Amino acid sequence: MAAAAAAGSGTPREEEAPGGEAAASQAQAPTSAPGGVRLSRLPLARVKALVKADPDVTLAGQEAIFILARAAELFVETIAKDAYCCAQQGKRKTLQRRDLDNAIEAVDEFAFLEGLFQR
């Protein structure tokens, strides 16, 4: 009876494709989810153009472009949140350049950006 309850629990399971890959992974990265919700806020054509501008890159698949776009979104979101925390410490709601500088100095993951925005 427990097996019947587990089988009918209603939780979705990934089905295996013949090649052993999950059926959810396809050759092309999805740009929108069912219901019209966009999965990427950045325009994928722009991201692809930026990737192609690198002379070291010869080919970039659609899935790679999607993953790069999503990574860029997460990076911008993270640094913006950290910079906003710096602005709040100064009793402000508007981000300023010094807030980004303070976030870069305060967070070890942003160490690669130190000195990049010198005037």
C-alpha cells in the first residue's frame, strides 16, 4: 500500500530519455516557461553578440548562451544587493558609485573587480 501511495503522490519525476539524459534537457535552451514567463531577463541575442565578440570563442551553443545570460543576471543581482546594503548603511536608498566600491571591497568574491573602476 505504501508503494501505491508513493506512486500516486503526484510529485513530478524526470523521465529518462533513451540516451540516459533527462527528458527536460533539450538541444535548445528554453527562453520562456509555460505561461509566458521569461526565464532570462537579458536578451539572448545581445549575450550571443558579446560572446561572439571574443576572438577566443569559435562556437557557442544556445544552452551556453542561456547559462551565461543567467549567470550575468545572478552576478548583477548579487552585487546590486550588496551595494544596496552599503547605501542603506549610509541611510540612502539610491545606489552611488561609492556603494559599488564598498561592496567590492567588502565581499571577497568581488576581489577580481578591485581597482577596475578607478577614476
